[in-house]
Amino acid sequence: KKMPAETIKRVPEGHYLQWVNACIAGYGKGKTSSPFEYAGPFTESILMGNLAIRSWMLKNPNLKGWDDKYLGRKKLLWDAKNMKVTNFDEANQFVKRDYREGWKLSL
């Protein structure tokens, strides 16, 4: 069977090594086939979809009506600079996590 023509240039050393080399080169100096300038915002938009799905099922058990009970069923407004949802504070619990005692993420 004949293989289709190659449409995307292949990465001979692999994407992982390409990414590591770009990190070592420093900000703005390393080249990747999937640039961080594109991949970062793309990933953020995909994660926003996950945030919307998780928020969709948040409910207030004290409310009786079906529509009133599920508070997260709304369009979420995202503040990218501050990394938070601005119109539904309950959704922000899914943005960052609290680490167990003895564990922390250092940047």
C-alpha cells in the first residue's frame, strides 16, 4: 500500500529533546516545531473547556428548582492575566490546587 505524502516536516531528534533544547537555550532563543507562543494559549483554551465541564455540575443542595440548583451552568469569563474566572468564583477551585503538607510547587 502506498503511503500518503508527508505534509508536516518530521522532527528527527523527537519532540521531547527539541523541547528540552529550547528550554536550555532560554526564552525566545530556542526553536520548536510547536512554538510556545502558539502551544501555551492553545493549551489554556483546552483547559478552559475542562474548567467549564467541571463547573457545569456544581450545585447548591439548599436550592429546590432544577435550574436554580446548578449554579455553574453559565458562560465563564476568564481573566488570563490573573488566571481566574471572574463571574463564578466557585469555578476557581479547579484552577489551582492546594498541596498536601510537606509538598509544594516552587517556581
